[in-house]
Amino acid sequence: MEFSFNDDQRLFQSTVRDLFDKECATEHVRAAWASDDGRIPGLWAKLAGIGVVGLTAPEAAGGLGLDDVDLVLLLEESGRAGLPDPLVENAAVAVPLLREAGDTEWLARVASGEARAAIGFASEPYVVGAGSADVLLLQANDEVWAVPATEVGTKEEPALDRGRRQFRVSWSPGAGTRLAHNADAHRLIDAAFDRAAVGTAAQLVGLADRIIDITADYAREREQFGKAIGSFQAVKHHLANARIRLEFARPAVYRAAHSVATDAPTRSRDVSMAKVFAGEAGLLAAKVGLQVHGAIGYTWEHDLHLFMKPAWVRVVAYGDTAWHRARVARALGLA
């Protein structure tokens, strides 16, 4: 398959990167981690304003009517910036789920940024962003529910990544809040889970890229024995290996986004391969980053941890590497 992004997609990616450079710089991310809600004031409205949040919503609902291929580059940029907002859960998961469920109440509000959504899978112990959500899309047995936040109890749990707040939720199904049941519910949840996994894989690619850049810059500046440590062969090899692992992961993530967008028969297999490759790239980049920086890289004072900790968390989010490897094996008839 020959696959490349068009000029419009690359221009949108550049626009989003410029926005993040101005509004989601490391000082903004650091402040969000230390804040009560983990958010950067005003940034969500700006992302919604340029169409990122509602990118896959139909134009009739105020969206751009685009698909997962158009979105994947923007999610990669959100990882590279260390965005402390649940963009994957809203733009990549909630909006398509509401669209496919035929929802008329919440779709336009979430797509416009007026309302924020959180999604709770039965396979995940916590719901990301539930504390600041207006509606929670929750799976319960063979049903999917769109529950207003006023009808849900939330309890925040400790999180290594302070830009990805996680909550336990308690709720009871109410009249008029069910989106789907039985086969329709399973179809929606399966697609939503794959979108969450490939969106997280895209963020891992961005995070790995940023970690490598931070580490390479540090290696150029840090001196030992009168030389920059970046001139030492061992350091060069570590960084090169991390870069190679990243460049192998990137096309797998883009292919998975295409499979999701087209609902290809190999969708779940492709998503799992992307999550495995991106997870391995994220882990290796974080390992190399910490090795080159030394212990200072893990401290609150250094910027590296703002990207290294999110990478660790996303490796296990929406299925860890072992789970996705097993799903690939099953798809290939090897398990």
C-alpha cells in the first residue's frame, strides 16, 4: 500500500503544532500538572475552535466531517506537546461513538467544545477525565449509556501522569440515557476501544519523538571529560536505536488509523500492532532518556518527566503490550 498525507493534512498538523508551541509549552504543562483540574485554561476552547475536537463529527453537527486518518497527525502532535487534556477520549472516541449511535443530544455540544465527554470501558478500571466531564459514555454489560455528569459519582485516584486525571465512577442507569444495547452496543464499544488504542499509540509516537529531542539536546550540552556526552559512541547508539524504533512505529500507527477509518477487516489486528510498536518505541525512548540524563530526568524540576511519565502510562492504557500481542497472535491463527 502506498500511503502519504496530503498537503491539507500536513498544514493542519503544522497549525496544531504552532498552537501547542504557544499555548502548551512546558511551563503550561507543568502548571497544569500542579493545578486542581489538570487543565490549561482556554486551550480546549481553542482546539475546538479550529476544529480538532469535532474533526470527525459531521458538518451538520458542527464538525469537519473528516476521519481518523486526518486526526492521527493531530493526536501525534498532542503527545509531542504533552497535552494535559483528554483529547483522545473526546476527539477520537466520544465524537465517533456519539455519531455512530445516532445521538442528537450530546454530539454537537462535545464537537463544539461546549461539553466534555469521558468514556468508561468495562475493561478499564478508571475513567479518564471523568472529574471535568459533562457527559460520561459508560459500558455496562451489553449496553452503552450516555450519563450526565450530575448523575455520576466520581472519586479521583492517584496518577503517575498528572495531566491524565483518572477516576472511579459510580452510577445507576436512568431512563432515556441508553445509547445502544446488545449487538449494537458491542459494535460501538469494539470500535471505540480500537479508536482509543490507536489514538493512544499516536500520542506515544509524539511523546517518544519529544523525549528523543530533549535527550539529544541535553547530550549536546552536558560535558564529561571535557567533551559533550553526545560525542560518545555509546550515547549515539542509544539515541539512534530509539529513533529507529520510533520510525518503525510511525507507519504502523498511520496504517491502523486508515484501517479504523475504513473499518477494514484487519482493523483490530492493525490497531494492536500499532499499539505494540508505539508502546515499545515509547518505552525505549523513555529508558534512553533517563539513562542519558541520569537521575535528574525523573525529578519534578526537569522537563523530561513531563513526557516520560505520560509515555509509561499510555503503554498500559487501553490494553498493554502483552494483551495486544495476544490479539495479533489470535488474528494470525497463532493462539
